[in-house]
Amino acid sequence: MQALKALVIVMAIAIVGALGLLAYGLAGGAAKKQAAPAAPLKAFGEITLPLPPGCGIAEARIAGRHLVLRLGGLAEGGCQQVVLLDRDSGEILSRVRAVPEP
């Protein structure tokens, strides 16, 4: 019976210690993620993005090293597009067009 009590006490201490280490690891990981500075944006000057008539930029967001532009307007006018730009050079990397089925 004494051995069983000792085993329960040792296991309880081990569980509390493991939970403490887990909490410490989670808190340390969150602090590291917050401390990482974002890479500064480089100015690439002015670019010209040709758009079909009646189209406009509906949304713009930065995704890693890229700038993603979602164009809005009528699909029949060729407005439904997503344009991927290099955020450092301003170069158009890719353009995805949504076209209606015939």
C-alpha cells in the first residue's frame, strides 16, 4: 500500500511538472512569433496595370513576397481577375482570368 501511495505522489508531481513545461513552451513560442519583425517593403515606383473598361481593383493584400490584386466588375467584360505582383519590383508575375462558360 505504501508503494502505491508513493507511485501516485510521484505521478502527480510528474504531471504537474509536464503541464508547467508545456505552458512555458507555449508562452515562449508565442513571444518568439510576436518578436519577429516584418520585412520592410521596398518602393518600386509606379506601375501601369492595364484593366479592361469598367473594371476596378476590388481588393488588395500582401501575401508573403507578393501583392495580390482582385479585380472586380462584369465577368463578360473580362473584369473577374486576380493579378499577382512581385512586391519588391512591381513586376506582374501572374494573371488569373475567370471567363463565363459558353
